[in-house]
Amino acid sequence: MASRAQLVTEIIKPALETGKTILCDRYISSTCAYQGSSGYPVEKIIELGKVAVGDVWPDLTVIIDIPVKEGLERTGRKPYQKTKVNHKDANQSYLFQNVVVDRFDSRPLEYHRKVRKGFLKLAQHYPVTVKIVDGSQGDIEAVHEKVKKEVVGFF
């Protein structure tokens, strides 16, 4: 939450004060999904989030949903590959060069399934509007259009 508070103080609030629109790829929603899937109560995460960021919450949160196995395959990880061990290269091949797999990415499929469920249940707890977009159907442009439709429809 310290990094969220720093982000709000140094970047988000000043930008909002000048009338800019802010897009984030991670916020407290990600903390809810990842930490919640590790057993932390989502309600407590949101309480801490409110202390960290005050009233600076997104107007809209868009979750691009895709089955876990397919999502990992799109990153270049094959289901049968070993994960990174102690954050060191386990001789995996990746779609992109110089990919650094963090401790979350290197966890087993079952963990990622819990994270996905956490994202899909986010609207039950999260204090702002959450929209789910199916990212498994269509190419990048098609998914982009779905996201744009949700955003434009909201505002």
C-alpha cells in the first residue's frame, strides 16, 4: 500500500488536478485479487487501500478476462514448463526477450486460477464500478474495441 500511496501523491493527484485522465494497469484491484487469493481478506485490503489512497479511486475498473492456461500461453509460458525457481531462469522460452518472471508469474496454474476468481469476484467488494471484458475471443484489436465500448458506455 505504500507504493499505492506514493503513486497517488506523486503522480495521480497532481495529474488529476490539471484535468488529465489517468489509466493504470494495476491498482488496489490487483492487490485484492493477488493478495486475496493468498488468503488475505479482501475487505481488509480495501480498508487499507482507503487509508493509503484516500478518496482517489478509479471511476471505472475494467478486467480483461481470459482462461488462465490461455493467458499464460499467450505470454509464452507453456503449461508443462517449470516455473522460475528462486526468481532465476529455469531455461524457459518466452514470447518476448528479456522477460523477467516475478514471484507471482512463476506460481502454479492453480494459484493463477484463484487470482482469476478474485478478479471476477471483485465487483462484490470493490467500491467502484467493475466491468468484465472477455479477452479470449478475437484478436488484440477486437478486445481493444470491447474495452473502448465499456469505457465510452460508462462515461
